[in-house]
Amino acid sequence: MAREKFQTLTEQMFYILLALQEERCGADVMNLVSQITWGRVTVGPGTLYNLLEDFQSAGMIVQTKVEGRRRSYQITQKGRDMLWMEKRRLEIMLADFQHMTAGHQETARDSAG
């Protein structure tokens, strides 16, 4: 059974919505995502603009400004709610992990040497 779109967010989706808490254009979103994740997560233009279109269609963001080819966006309350639900989902997963690994001494960092 296919999961409902936006039931959970990919890392790229999460960080795009996080970046759009303030009005930003696509190039600024791509740069901010890379900056706040120290380069761990990158978003290419094709992925970004497809997701922006999907988010806009779902009412999670709005286009706020058009200056030539440069378009700016900002998160809506619906998008903000989704971002907070995803944060909560990740916290629950982390709590489950901590519960199931309590007492284990070795961590991935320790075993990596």
C-alpha cells in the first residue's frame, strides 16, 4: 500500500520547510539547507522546484514574490503544522531507539574507530 504524500517528510522536504519559515527564493533555500546541515543534505534545483510545486499545491507554502525569474516562498500554517508533526515523529523514533539500546556501550561512533 502506498503511503500518503507528506505523511512523513524526507530530509530534503524537512529542511526546505524549515528554511521557508522566512521568505526565501529557491537559491537561498538551497544555500541555507546546505549551510545548516554542514553540507550533509543538499537540494538540487530539479528536486527543489518539484518539491516547491508540490508543497504549494498542498497548501504548505505560498509564493510571496516574483521578480523576473526569481520567486520567493514562505511556509503556511499547514506547512508549519506538518513540520512540527515530523519533528515529533523523529523525537518518538529517537526515544524508541534510546529505550531499545539502553545499556549498550558501543555506539556507531565508537565502532568506527
